[in-house]
Amino acid sequence: MTKKLDQIIELVEMLTGLRGTLAGGCVRDILMAQEPKDYDLLIDNWSGIEIEHLLQMVEEKGGVIHKALGSSSFLQEPTQDDGNNFLTRFAGGISFTFLDHHIEILFCQHSIEETLKLFDCNINRVYYTPETGIVGTLPETLEFKSWVPSDRRDYITEKFKKYLMEQQVWICRFS
């Protein structure tokens, strides 16, 4: 189940030299036996890695950069979210594609646990490293932050409903 997550961590480390923690939707999707659409790799307690150097390293190895953001502001909970500003919740980040994997490296000024408190929904507050395994579980009910837009709420709710329906079919089939 976590083999794919290990491969992504190793891939990012090979591209950038950074070793981080996969968190959010990619871990949620693995828990729900679904294919992640992207992978968020958190680098905690970030103190100012040169983002331009990382961009160059990724591009030299064939990665396609989508966005890069560097900021000296502290990580804060947004007051609104249009669904497209995920990177702005972090001190910096790089969004790129490599070997058909969409990866976002997100630089956090706090611990992983503190950073996860800012995620949009309780179902996304899970993380993974090869050393810890998956930390966190799927909730029984969804709880969203007040600033989460309705289309994002609908997307996560539908994924969760699909998972619950698959679980009921599985239980019925084998009980």
C-alpha cells in the first residue's frame, strides 16, 4: 500500500537532495485505496533553502516546473481560499511534474503536526514517512475549515462517499 509513497519520497530525494514527509490528499487516497492525483511533500521547520537552486536541479533532471513560491511571511491560516492558492499557505514551495507524477514540495516553518492543523479538512490531516508509516486515520465524519470553497468541499465529500460505498460493498461481499 505504501510502496508508491516510498517511491515518491525517493524520487524527490534523488531530484533535490531533500527528504520530507508526504501529507494530505495523497496519503488520504492511499488509505482509501485510490490513486492520488498529486503528492504533497512537506519540508518542516524550513529555514530558507534557496528555491532557485532547487528549481534548477529539478529542471536539469527533466522535471517540468508549474509554480514556485518563496515568501518570508510566517505560515498562517488563510481567511479565504479560491481553491488555487494551496502554495500560499506555506513559506515557499515548488510544484512540478516528473515522470508523470505531479509533486508539490512545500516548505513549512513549523512542525508537520502544526502545519497539518491548517489543512482544509480533517480527512487530509494524515502523513507518511518510511520511518513512521502512515500517521492518522480516516475520520467517521468530515469537518471542513470555514474558508473552504464549496467546490472543494464537494470534491472531498464525493471521494469520501465513494470510499464509504466501496467499504459497504466489500463488507457485504465477504461477511
